[in-house]
Amino acid sequence: MSVLLSRVNYPEIEWNSKKASLLHRSLVSNPVPDQSYQEVAHKDTFLYLIRKGHNNWANLSIYDSKCEREELKVLETKELDLGTCIAQLPNCKLFCFGSYYDSRITLIIDENYELQKLPSGEACHCSSAIYFNKNVYCFGGEDENSFLNLSSKFDLDQNRWFKLAPMPEADCACNSVLFNRNILISGWKNKNIWQYSTSIDSFSKISYDFAEWKRKILINGERLYLVECQGMIYESEDEYSWKQIANFIPNPNPDQAYCLYNKGEIYIGIGTFYYNLYYRFSLDKKVITELQRSIANNL
């Protein structure tokens, strides 16, 4: 079966890049609380890079990433008080949660960085977060002692949390994408990819051919893509069969990574203890180009 991902299936998501739509969001986990990691969003020709630390602070840096340039230039930086997980809502709002120290929820509105507090819930540090049909779905995470199999959703109309069926496997640094009105979930510890049905509140295993203990990032682009950190880049026309299309770039700390799909290219960021590395992978030419290597802010 050949299935191309269609944005038309999800009219509640605003896909106009001029309104700063988030084409792909993947959180990056680091269980050591005093190190930093990144989040990526897309606005026209810019990347938004959020660097976070153990006290729930965040620096929001806006980078120039025009296709004709081989560099990323910082245009603006702001400090915000956030959790560790972010989901994009319609109209450019961001749903943020997941501190190590509390379960507070913050809603960031548009580009003015206005903050709105929402009810706290089970959502925890390093959960996955994804918006669908007026709900924010959250999967996995960790506390101070272990990985968790928590599943929950926040109903934006009712302004409250609801428990969902628990994940079959506890995992941290999960990553979620929408596919045919279901949610695909990959993780860090486990090698399986799970499909969550939003209609019947249940999980099913769809793939288990990937390595354990490696960051696996799903990307919803023109097709379905997966970046297995310190491993390979794959693509799929459906969620059940995968084809390797490139080798990934070795680095000292492959489990900290994030990806962004934009116009036939995958932007890849890697956070190591010493450097933040940025790459661009052309799906047409199958070529990886290093864009920038910068000193990490955790030193």
C-alpha cells in the first residue's frame, strides 16, 4: 500500500509557514539535569532553537537558515520560563510542560511570548507532546527514578486532563507524529514504534527493527521519515515498511538530537557536551551538509 502523508487530513493545524507553523517538533532528552538540549520550530526562513537547563529556564534564539546560505546567524534571543516538552497548537500557540520539579503547564501565545497558566496534570519531564483534534496527547517521560509509561491528553475546550491507556513500554524522550488520524510514537530506550488509536484509546506495535538505546525521531514530511541517531535515515510510504536512504553522522553523544522537515530537506541538530552541531540532509540528492558547529551552552 502506498500512502503519502496529507496535511489536508488535519485542518485544525495551520500549515502556513508565514504564521510560524511547526512542521516538525521533537524534544531531546538528557537525564542529566544540568545539561542543555534543544527544540526546533520553523518560521519562514528561520529556526527557533530553545536551549534549556535544570532550573526550567530557556533561551529562545532565532536563526537565519535561508537555503542559499551555509550558516545559521543568531538574530534574536529571549529568556523564557518553560518546561521540557512543547506541542504546537493552532494559531501559533505553544503548549509547554514537563519540569523536573513540578507539573506546571504554560501556554505561550504567538510571537509576543505571552504566558498563560493552565491546570497541572500527570504530564512529566521528557514526555512526548502532540496536538490533534483540540487535544494535546502526551506519552512517556521520566521522573527521578525511572522511565514511565504514562499516557494522557489535555482537552483544550474543557481545560482539563484525561488519563489514557498506559503505554505498552515505559520510555523517555518519546517522539510523536500524526499518521492517518492515528499517532505514531518512537522512543529512546525501546526499539519498537507504536501506533496509538485516538478513536479507541489503544496501542498497537507497528515496527521493531530499530536499535535499542538510540534516539529514534519520526518526521512527518511528504512521506514518513525516521532518523536513528548514530545510525541511519529511513523513509516509508506506510508505517510498516522502511527503506534506508542514508547513513547518519557519528558524534560523541548521539542521543541528544532533533530534526525539522522543510521543503524536501531534513534539518538535523545534535547536542553534545562540547558542541551543538547542525546538518541539512537533502532528500533529493541524499547529501548531508554540515551547517554550523557552535560551543554548547552547558559549559
